[in-house]
Amino acid sequence: MADAIRLRSVVALSGRFPVLAGADLTVSDGQVVLLRGANGAGKTSLLRVCAGLLGVTSGEASVLGHDLTAGTGPRRAIRRLVGLLGHDTFLYDDLTVRENVRFSVRAAGHSVRAADAALDELGLGGRLADLTAAKLSAGQRRRAALAVVVARRPRLWLLDEPHAGLDASGRALVDGIVAQAASAGAAVVIASHERGQVEDLAARTVEVGGGRTQDVARPPGREPVLVG
């Protein structure tokens, strides 16, 4: 399998503060990797580097074959190939759910048909699709943001606390989507402080702390659980 992500001794700054201080991360195509750690450990910063949103000060960083240390061009190039679900849903409150997802998907060069199919997959079709984002619950907003990622079918999925605000059915839906994406060959990185089911989805767990990373050994006999 090819490496979708290959980071070596990566340092990244927010202002003058090193949010990553020598981080290593390798993720292969078709693999699900969990980034585990406390708030402020550097998980979100790792995702932002992989999405091309945060520059690399030193070290080696290759994502989907693009050298992220070679200026801003490669960072821009990968943004259409990556699907990022962050803490903020970035929905426009005065637009409907359908309008929000269609706008985001068209901006990334994908079809409106893909947007509508993703809404149905996330349980946001019909009446819900015509509600303005301002009227959505926290869980529904999370589903709408995830629908944007699903519609784009990216080669690399970067999910920051994807279960946040979701009920049990929503969490199961996310897990099924993650498993399907990985089985189709996409690389998936999930940042979460949760344990249990999230760990069961992942082929590997990487502990993040102080801007550094360390692989966590999987207990013998505990294999990833494919949901879907």
C-alpha cells in the first residue's frame, strides 16, 4: 500500500508557539488511524498540517504525493483531495442544509448530484434538507458538515472528534461511513480522546502529547472491527 501521509520530525508553529514539536505520522491508503490525546495535545494541528492549512516549519511532510515543505503550491493542491471535518461546521445559517452542502461541494469541483446523495446517506434528505442551518440541532449540523466530506469522496479523510454531538444512531452511521471509505482505499485519520469503539475501528492508535507522537501497541488478539 502507498503512504497517503508521511511526516517525519515535523515542527509547526502557531504564531511563535510550536504546536507540533517533532511529530511523526505514517498512514497508508485504506488504513484507519486514531490520533488519541488530551485537548491541546496537538491532534488538531496534525490534521491541519495534513489538510494543507498549517505550514511546516521544519521536518519532512508528504501528503498524497505532495511535498508540503515546497511552498504554498502543494498545500493548495491537496485541499481538493482531502476531506476535513473540524470542530467548526462552517455552515451558513441563512442557507438551507441542501444549499450549504451543494455550495461547498460545487466549490470543490464536485457535482450537485453527489451532494444530494450524501444528504440522503446522512439522513438529511426530504424536509430536513430544506431547513436553514440556524434551525438545526448540534447533531444535525454535524451530519451536514460530514455530508460535505462524504459527497467529495476524498482520498484522505481527516475527522476531528466526528462523534461530537451525535446520538448512538449517528455515531454508528459515522463508523459505517469510515469503514466504507477505508475499504474503498481511502486513508482515514480520526482525532479523538474517546476510547472503545473508535479504537476498534482503527488499525493503529497514535498517542499525541506535547506536539509529539508515539504509536500505541494494540493488545494481542484485538483486531479492527469493520462496521457496515
